[in-house]
Amino acid sequence: MFLADKVVQLAYDPGIKPNEGGLPGLSVLKQVIGSVNLFGIIAVVGALAVSAGVWAGGHYTGGHQAEANGKKGVLVCALAALLLGAANGVVAFFSTLGTQVH
């Protein structure tokens, strides 16, 4: 078998594309995932409040370890909020980018 024949085999397109109407229950799944996302955002708000409290408490009591951990917690919460808020856009961006690969 020649190299060109192997390349042709690798370039086979199976023709599979996302289909919104393919399975029942898609609307329920979207609602569940949206609720999980909202739960995560609410949990991040609570964790941010606790982290900010630890940061402030460590600062005013001279607890350098607590202050450092509070700062890390605030940064992690900010990143988590960013990712949770942008999850739909990030997935849509890379899904669209993936459709352009040929």
C-alpha cells in the first residue's frame, strides 16, 4: 500500500454532526446543566466571601499564612467565576473552531 493510499484513508469524513433533535430529553438536560452551573456560581460567591474574610482576618491579626491563603482563595474564586460564567461561550468557541478542522 502506497503512502498516498494511507493518507486518503486518514482523510475519511464520517459525516457526523451535532443534531439537536436526535434524542429525547435534551431540554431537560439543558435545564439540569444550567442549574448545576448556577449552583456552582452561588457556591463561588460563598467561597469568595469566606476567602475574603480569611484574608482580612489574617491581615489584621498578623497571621501571614492565613492572609496568603485568603488571597489564594480569592484568586481561585475569581477564576472559577470566570470559567463558570464563560463556560457556554468557551465550549461554543472551541466547537466552532473544531468544525473548521479539515
